[in-house]
Amino acid sequence: MIQGEVKRNVLLCGAWICSALIIGSLLWLFTQSYRTRLLTETVNKSLALHGSSERIENVSGFSGVSVTGGQWFLVSGSSDRAFVFTILHNGIAAACVALTGSNGRVKTIIPLGSNSRQIIEGLPPHVYRFYTNRIEKDAQTRGFNRELNR
């Protein structure tokens, strides 16, 4: 009798966990456009506070999550692109946006907050170059920078 109750409780617990995972997955899937819009607005506010004139826009069919752990956007009014990503240094995450030219080369990396600014300023050059190389390589694999291949 006790074994039957244990099996029933384990199955019930497993069903609760599975249903929570399914509901969470569906919420994640159906809120993607909202989360992207919210990210775009937040990045644009940070760019304005930084004094940058560039603004990013989410164009349907273009924006997408990258293998390198960020998301690509178009820069309004130009053929440039922006890559929103997180730099990890000494166990601290710093949200940043890398502005790239139409050829895929990183023009600048802008921190998206005061904490991120402190991390970027203390970043060793080889770590900074590591991130720029990853971004440029991802741009190349997406076909953004045909000029780099020549």
C-alpha cells in the first residue's frame, strides 16, 4: 500500500514539474517579441544617455540570437548593425552593445550602464580583442561582411 502511494506521489510531482516547464516554455516563446521590443527600448535609452546618435531597430526577419550569446539589430538610418551582448569578466556580467559597420568590423563597444562602464574600463586589451574577434567572426558567418573575405 505504501509503495503505491509513493509511486503516485512521484508521478504527481513529475506531472507538476512537466506542466511548469511547458507553461514556462510557452510563456518564453510567446513573449519573444515583447522582450525584444523592451530590449530595443532599453538599449536606445542607454545609447542616448551615452551621447551616441545611433539607435537600433528590430526588423522582422533580421534580428536573431547569435551563437556567440547576443542579439543582432539594425542601426536606424544606416547599413550598420549593432550586437547586444554580455561581457563576463571576473564573474561579473556587463551588458554592452557593439556598433559594427556594414562590413562587419566593430567600430566601438558601448557599455549599457554604469557598472558595465566600470568593467569595460578595467578590461585588459586581450579580453576586449577576444570579444571583438567573436563579434566580427559571427558577422562574417552571417554574411554581413563580404569585404573582410577579400
